[in-house]
Amino acid sequence: MAKGIRILGPRKSDADLPWGMDLNVQDCYQCQKCSAGCPVAFAMDFRPNQIMQMVNLGQRERVLACKTIWVCASCYTCSTRCPNDIDIAGIMDWLRQTALRAGVKPAEKEVALFHAAFLDAIRTYGRVHELFLIANYKMKSGKLFDDFKLGWKMFVKGKLKLLPSRVNKKNEISELFRKAE
Amino acid sequence: MKVSYYPGCALHGTAIEYDESTKAVSRMLGVELCELPDWNCCGASSAHATDSSLALNLAARNLAIASAQGRDTVVPCAACYSRLKAAAHERHQEAGNGNHQPAPNILSLLEFLSGYELNSKMTALRQKSLAGLKLVCYYGCLLVRPPKVTGAKNCENPEQMDRLLKIMGAEVLPWSYKTDCCGGSLVLTRPDIVRHLVQRLLERAIEAGAEAIVVACPLCQSNLDSRQEEISREAGKIYAVPVLYITELAGLALGHSEAPKWFKRHLVNPKKLLATKGLW
């Protein structure tokens, strides 16, 4: 089986967490308002309302392996408009977190690798140095030449700094990551 | 007036002109921006996609620094604003249970500039009118959503930026895409989705009669500004809509001498448009 992408360590208690704990997904009555307003629904394999139903039916493997949870852009249009006050975007976060922790292979590998590169940048400097982030993401994803011309243009315009801006008390940042491992 | 300033990572890099114009406009309005000492990245979408407690703690470290400064904290980036507000919201609920100190007051730069005092100052200090400049305001997602966290009064039709631009004399046009997502969080990973969303925004802005789009978020700006050449190539139709920061236009209206320097950093150069309106 293909491997998942590890960003933080596997959570030992993962198996003990009840599926959908503390989330009011069961309030969903399938009005589909979330899917109607979702700007990226066209690129999803299941629409947000279908994901709610799948969660309710306990279809854990199917949900964690789908594209939708990675394509979701976290724009919060769904959470804002849901008549039953379900935080759908928050549920997408929970599903992404669960997929990563459980070692499920992400259906949109690049998105998960980007998050890994982004958190690497925070771990290293406490802040995101864009050049470091882009280079690291390219190394991880193998997409070395995508957007090369655009990157060069931004560099010429003085928009990509060579030297990182960083946090002095780095131990405080390391501590936050240690807590999350 | 003295406030704390949380620039966020983008303003030290790709959005350097947003940082420069924010500082310039603040100085002209008599506001002293004190950068939060040793601030760290808010975690953005990558932290909350990975671990809720890490996302909260990264933002909360900044809240603790802001609390120690004891002033309102102004945040120019919509994504940082959203993360800090979400953490403050969570802290606030915990404080309700008697667990923690109340969180510091977090304001988006747009909220801050829209306050009564600065609004009046802007009116009084205006040097140039932006008359004749046809604009649409693009707020994007995270300045307004989720309203439970941001406290936005009208999250489907925000108007703060519209009002500021009217004070500067610009012609602000109505359109229905003020808060539609540009796909910022997918910028490097799914550029195809981003191009689709951005093209729609550009199309609708042009349809509304806009000559430029005004933003108050570094991620929206870079997303809308930098993909136009690719979109043009794909669509076989040329898109060249300048995407300007609200602070750049404020600097222009207040007569700041460095305004042309900011505009030169844009990929779609607004020079021609501004020159035809006698603003360059």
C-alpha cells in the first residue's frame, strides 16, 4: 500500500477517538447549500454535502481517501451559510488532520506536501521565508520547473527576499511543535 | 495614536509594497505602528490542516506578545487576521469559563482605517482626488468569514473598503463577487483551480466596468495579480487588470511621494491607467 505523508507524528490515541466527536454533522439535513456556494466544488470528487452524509454513515476510509478534503480551499463560505450551523470547513480540517495522522495516502499529494513544506519553514525560522518554502515544496513534490518564470519575475520586482526574517526565541517555537508531535 | 503591528510573513516578502504603503499612510495619519517584538508565523491554512492545537498555539504565542504590549493590534493580512481572531475567539470563550486572561483586541488593517477618527483625518488630509478611477472592491474570504469569529456585520456584502475609496473620490462600482474565493491556499499546488477562480473574478470585474480591483490582503493581491499572463495565454484573450492595495490608493490620495515605487512592484503595472487619470 502506498504510504501517507507524515508531517507530525502519529497520534497514539488516534484509535480511541470516536469518529466525528464533538461535531454536529448529524444535524445535516442535506439542503446542499454548502455545495451550491462552494467555489471549488467543480474540482471535487464528492461535494461537501456528500461528505457530510459519508461522515454520518461512518464511511471512514472512503472519506479520508477522497480528493475533496484536499481541494477544499478553507474559504468558510459553507460554514457561514449552513442553516444548521455546521462548521463544514472545520470538518474538512478534522478530516485532513485525521488522514495525515492515520497515514492515509492523500488523494491530492501536492497539497499535503505543501503543508509539510510550510510547517518545515515555520519550524526552521519561526516565520515563513517564501523562497525557502517554494524551494522546499519543489524538492518534495519534484515539480522543479513549475512557475519558474513567475518566480523569477517576482524576484526581479524585489518580492522574493534572499535572507529569511526569523524569530529570536526559536526554542519557544520548537516547544509548540514538540507539544503537537 | 500608537498601535501594535503584526505584519505577517508575506509583508516581509511578496507583499513588500503593502508593508511600505501601510507604514507610509499610517505615518501621514499620525499613527505609530509598533511591530510586535519577535512575532511568529500565524500558521495559516497549513497549521489548521495539520493539527488544531498547533494552529491555536502558534497564533496564541502572538496573542500573548500582543497582550503584553497592551495596545490594539493591527493586522494587514487577511489570513493572519483570521488565525489570530480565531485564537482570540477561542481564548475569549475559555476566559468566559474563568480559565484565561481575555485576549487582546485584534483589528484588520481595513477595520482600523475605517474607524471614525482615521476616516475624518483621511478626509481632511486628502491632497488628490481619485475621481474618474472606476474600481471594484475585493474583500476575499478571511476578512469577513466566518462572521462568528471576525464579527463582520455584513459578511456577504462588506462595505468598509467601498467607503474609504469614496472618501478618496474614486468611483466604486457594485458587483457580486466581493467575497468570492480566489483559491489563495491552492496557489502552488493546484494552479489550474486558481486560474479558473481568478479568471472568473477578472471577468466579472471587467463586466462591472472596473478599471482596477482593490484588495486588502497580500494573498488575494498576489493571486489576482500574478496569474493574469497565464490566464491570458490559456484563454486567448488579454487580461491586464491592475490589482491595487487599499493603502497604495490611500497613499496616492494623501499625496505620498513614494507611491510610484509601490506600483512598480506589481506584475500588472497600473502606471498607464493612473497616468490617464492624471494620478502618476
